[in-house]
Amino acid sequence: MRLSAKIALVTGAARGIGEAVAAAFVREGAHVILTDIDEAGAAAAAARLGQRAERLDVREERDWIRVIDGVLAREGRLDILVNNAGVTGFEGDMRPHDPEHASLEDWRAVHATNLDGTFLGCKHAIRAMRKQGAGSIINMSSRSGIVGVPGASAYASSKAAIRNHTKSVALYCAGEGLNIRCNSVHPAAILTPMWEPMLGEGPEREQRMKDFVAEAPLKRFGTPEEVAAICVLLASDEAAYMTGSEIHIDGGILAGSAASPARE
């Protein structure tokens, strides 16, 4: 198995991409600690996988210290961290998130989870992984971290910062003589519970789904399992020469248009 006996910690693992990543890691032989601010959800997901759950608010450094120290005390090491926990800002309601009308409070709230959480995860994972001098940190960015998204400007900004911080972490660890690799994954339109507020219910849901993936050459949503497969690669020794890299899993959106030029 590709991750045999590895110790992994996944944030935002109660559902969606995080749970899929945890499940894929378990199938490949890893021991996984599933963390989430939703303690009950994380516990349920961990029970399904036969693994351990911990409550972790990624915005709080004291939580990171407690969880990482607990992992080191029980397992003696941390080999893999997946910084997956994230919010769009639309979880509660559909308040504006464009550059003109977004509130500073909403802007900061999105960055606190997405960016501060990733910063703290990287910081304390490096501390933990320094003991063995090696490890893999995987940061969940987004297609929105590559391009502008006017209607979700805080989310796009936070994911762009994650992309850049990944490269800083990779270069820092290499400069320290540590074989701690750090890479980012950039999904687009992955069908997870995060999309539910935007898709809604009722007869218009199917059309909304089609509209959201209209720009994707493959014309469909991706699945959490497809993202998880990329994370398995990055966590494994097969990616031993990859650090500071970014992998797009977006149905071809960033490749350009699949439309054929009109014939005259």
C-alpha cells in the first residue's frame, strides 16, 4: 500500500473532500486523524473509517498545539498534513462578497478559516515533522486561487494566498535541509456540501448545476474521490521530487476553451 504505516492528519474531514481524502488514505494503509470544528461530524466520519477524530478549530493556534502535541504523544510522529478546512462565506446566507459591497467582517471571517488555518497548520506541521526531517503537507487551494472571482472575492483572495504560501513553505523547508514537501491542489466545481447553498432545491437545481459547469470542457462536476486520488499521490513517496507544485483538477477550465472556431 502506498501510505503504509503513515500518520496523517486531515482538517475539515467531517464531510466532502476531507472525508474522501481520509478514506483514500485509510485504504492505502495510513492511520488518519480526522479533524473538524464539527466534532460530531468528525466523530461519525472517523467511526465509519475505524480511525480517530479530534475537534479542531483551524483558526485557533491553541487548538493546533493541542492536536499536534496529542498526535506526537500517541503516535510519535506526523507524516502527512492535509489543510483542507475551508469556507466560501456563503454558508449562512447569500450576503454580497464582491469587492465593493463585501463587509470587512465577512472578508476577515473567510480569511481566518482558509488562510490563517492553513498558515497555522503548516507552522505546526513543520514543527512536528522536523523530528524525522521529512513529511508531506498538502494545501487545498482552488481554481479560484488562480483567477479572479468577483462574486466571491474573499474566497478567491484566500485561496490565492494559500497557493503562494505553499511555495514559501516548500522553499523554507528545503532551505532548512528538511525533506518536508509542500504542494497545493486546485479543485473547481467539486460536488460537495459546500455547494448546497448555491445550488438550492427545487426544479431549478438541475439547471443551476449545468450552469455552474458550463465553462468546464468536461461539462460535469468533479467528485471528492477524484480530488482524494491526487492527495494520495502527493502524500506518497511517488511524489518525492514534487514540492512547491500545484495540481489543477478542474475539468479543463484553466486550459482554455473547448469551442471550435466557426467556419466561414
